[in-house]
Amino acid sequence: MAIIETKNLTYTYPGGAKPSVRDVSVKIEKGEFVLVTGPSGCGKTTLCRCFNGLIPHFYQGELKGEVTAAGLKVAEQPICELAKHVGLVFQNPENQLFALSVEKDVAFGLENLGVPREEMRKRVDWALKLTGIYDLRERAPHELSGGQQQRAAIASVLAMQPEVIVLDEPTSFLDPLGAKKIFEVIYELNRKLGITTVLVEHRLDLTAKYVDHIIIMEDGKVVLDGEPREILSSKEARLIGVGIPKATRLYQILQKDRVKLGNAVPLSSDEMSALLRGVLKA
Amino acid sequence: MIEVKDVHFTYPNGVEALKGVSLTINNGEFAAIMGENGAGKTTLVKHFNGLLKPTKGSVLVDGVDTRKVSVATLARKVGFVFQNPDTQLFSETVEEEIAFALKNFGFKENIIKRRVTWALNLLGLVQYRKTSPFMLSGGERKRVALASVLAWNPKMLILDEPTIGQDYQQKEKLRQFIMQMKAQRRTIIIVTHDVEFVAECNPRVLLMRGGRMVTDGEARKVLTNPEILTQASVVPPQIAQIFIKLSDLGLPKNVIDVYEAREILLSVLEEQAK
């Protein structure tokens, strides 16, 4: 069953000249790891804001069509109710963290939901440990490095134990190794806890190998929607200007040169080097 | 030319962000500064236009000590685009934002018009001419900030994380623009975590760690050395990873470009077929 579904969703920001999201119908299944990508300004972030009710409740504007999340009709539910089900991690952690200690930041959402004290303590510690920042719990968020802040932002959303977690370019300020580690944490949470994960990201080199489902948007519309290997090897994806992982690109180029590498499209350097090893040994 | 001589810098809160950095960047050079969060990359480049002055040591821009000139004077020569566009944008429309610095520098009205239109075209922002920058997406705001600096065509350009939020096509345009600037003997310095972008540009790479410079060399050499990269919290680009993994088969290690990878693999396969 789909945990998030939009039907003919069209949305225009207040004062916007044209819709930012146009006639979008997508289904996200429970437990899936979904990547949403597309050119800058294509409506990715806007679409994600519809999943937890920030649109239309906070941003207002004009919404047509239907969005359901965790069985709730988004347009009819207040943000505080939706927040229990769909957590959103912002692009810039500084927009999200504000308390005097990491621990208080992580507890904040739970306090607002009126979670009992004992339960709150348990969930905060659990989220801090999962994201690997338990030792930093008494530090001030603004004193932490970008990567630690990004982990704190993820922990504060996880503590709410949402069924869906939406992450909007969660590693854009991180060094490559820091980014890699965050994606590994997110992937683990998805696989171990079965949290449905929606990731907005341009850097497919780092993320394509983790995902079950890719949605590509262009100019407010969904133009490609399906299985990653199929989508990333399609000509359309390249023409839209999606950053195809270089391993996948090399595979495509060599296929054209009639090098026989098999039909399993690689998404990572590990997969591509294994394929090459096959032909180079022979 | 930028000459950095044994620069130390300590922030007022006592954090020592630079611990003795020396380097020279010549006119017409394209350099990428990379390294872990908190390595001192942004602190270093803020010295290049005089936003920060060294606690010890000196920075010379075209022979002039940055301590002896105002930021306003240096700005004309050294353009700086910040990591977060929101620290830079303030005008009511994209057009006004781009025209602002040009007006301050005293350009004539008709030249301002021409340069604004040029910058809007270059960065794919023409349709937003009359839009408020704050109505735009993160990636688009980043391009407005870039346009507002490119418009006055500074001799040296510093871009802090220029590819954040940019899609592949925008990155490709940025790459072509940088190459054009380089051909005009202008200097471009980028601070970036985007290894794939650096792999496509093959600039000089300066790797920083803990307030010091750890490596300085051509991208294809630096980005294919996993030991040094790991120290600086950088991972090799995907093509380099593939060749490193296959190095036991006698393939070269220093490959970062997908088309070069193709040439090498095809010639090896041809050799095998014989």
C-alpha cells in the first residue's frame, strides 16, 4: 500500500506567476527508499513540502488535486498531526536547530507532542545513539561542525519516530567523507527500521546505489518515475541533465563501443569494477 | 597574482583556523581548495579579498599587502561569491540585485543594462528578471549571487561552494564559464566538496586539513591518491575509484575522466583480443 500518494497535484505559491508543481501523480510505497531529483528549480522541494502539510497550511497558496500521507488527507489535517507521521529534514541544519543543547533540540518535537517524560528520555537517547552523536548531547548545536549539526537535525526528526522521513539535500554542506557517512546512516535506518525514506538530491554518484525508486522532475512535472537502473540508463534522464553516476556513464559508453558487460546496469564504482574485472580477465 | 606568506589566523573566540599557510596563485590559474569541514578553506579565501587580515604573516594581491587597502578597493579586483546566497542577497528583484554593485562602482547606465542582461543570460535567469530573489529555489538563488559578482567582471574570482544545489547542466555551464575566464588569463579559485565537478575540470587542487595545506598538485594526481584524500576527508571520484580497484590488473591509477577511461579500456581490450 502506498504510504504517500498524490493525485493530479498542482500547486502555486502565493504571488507565483505559474504553478511550481503541475499535475503530479506519484505513489511512494511503505518502506521504500525514494530519490527525487531534477534540474534546480524543478519543484522537488515544493513537492516534499506537500508531503507533511507545510503546503498548504504554512505556505498557503493554491493547491489542486489530492495528497495523502500515512492514510491522512494532508489538506484536512493540521501540521502537528502530520508531523507525527512525516518528518522533514531541511537543506540547511541551521534553519532547524535552535536549542542550547543537542539533547534539548532532539527532545523539542516530543515535548510539543506531549510525550511522557520517561518515554521522551528513551526516544531521545535512542535517536542520539542511532545517529552517532550521543557523546555530543550536552554540546550547543551552533558549536558543532556541519556534519554533526546535520546528524543532530536528523536525530531530532527520528525521535518523533515518523513513518516517513523526507530529507532535502541533507549533506550539501558536508565534506565528501562526512556526506558518505550520513548517507550510510540514512540507508541503515531505512533497511533496519523500515522507515520510508524520501531523499532530494543532485549528487547521484553518492546515492543512486541505495535507492529503490527514482522520481525525476522537470519544470514542475514528473517526467520519469520508476526503477533506478532503468531510469539512469535511459536517454531521457541524460537529456534532462540529471547527473548520471560516472560508473553508469562509463558502462553506457562502453556498451555503445560493443564491449559486452552484461545487462545489469551498474550504479556504483564497486559494481562497475566487478563488471570490468569480468571482461578484463577473460 | 595572490601571494600567501606563512599566514596564521585566530578568530576572536580563540579558534586558530590557519596555522601557517604559504602559497602562490598566478594570474590565469584555476585552483580548487578542498578538504574536511573546519579545515580553514573559507577562512583562507576570505584573506584573498581582505575580508580577513592575517594575525601573522601576509597576503599580497598583485603585490599589494591586503592590510594596506580597504575591502572596497580590493572588491573591484577580487570578486567573492559566498557559500550561502542568503548572506548576500537583499534586493527586491533579481535585476536590481545584479545591478547593485555595478551602480556602486559607478558604471554608466547603458553599460549596467548590458552587463545585467549578459549575466542573466549566462546563468539562465532571464525569466526571473523582475522576480524577488527570495521567491526562487536554493539553486537559483545561488546563481543570482554568482551573477551579481560576474557582472562586474573582476580580475580574480573566488567561489565558495559554487555547485551546491546545482543540477548537471548548470554545473556544465559553470565549468565552461570558468574555462573561458581562464583563457582570458583571469584567476578562479573555488572552495568545494564536489569531487565529481573537480574531476571534470582538472584544476590545480589544494588540499587542506586542520588549518594547514597538506597537498598541492594537479587534480588527476591528488584525486587518485586515496591515502592523502582520506586524511582530508575527501573520497576519490567514481572513475578514479574504479581504476584504483582494478590497479592489480595493470591499469593506470591516475584516471579521473570518463572519456579517458574509455580510451584506456578499449585499448587494453583490443590488446587482449590479439
